Amino acid sequence: MLSPGLNYLWISTDIKASAMPTAVIDAELTALTVNGSPLLPLLASAPEVKNKK
């Protein structure tokens, strides 16, 4: 259930064990539907982060 105002969502992924430590992933929320109603996210993707460990 979403609360009125801002709500934060986590995007998760499974990364292969064979992925290189220097590999970079990126994700973007392109669609969101709540109770059958489409919503537009205020921020579809996070600002670029480099060398985050």
C-alpha cells in the first residue's frame, strides 16, 4: 500500500556470480501501475554513480 506523498521503491536484480567486479549495471523505472491506474514516476532513474562499492 502506498502512502500519500512520496513513496520510495527499490529495484533489485540478480547478478551472475561470473560477473566481473568492474561491471556496471543500470536500471530505470519506465512504468508503474497501482490499483490498475498508471502512475508516472518523478525520478525514473538515479543520477549516475561511478565506482560505488
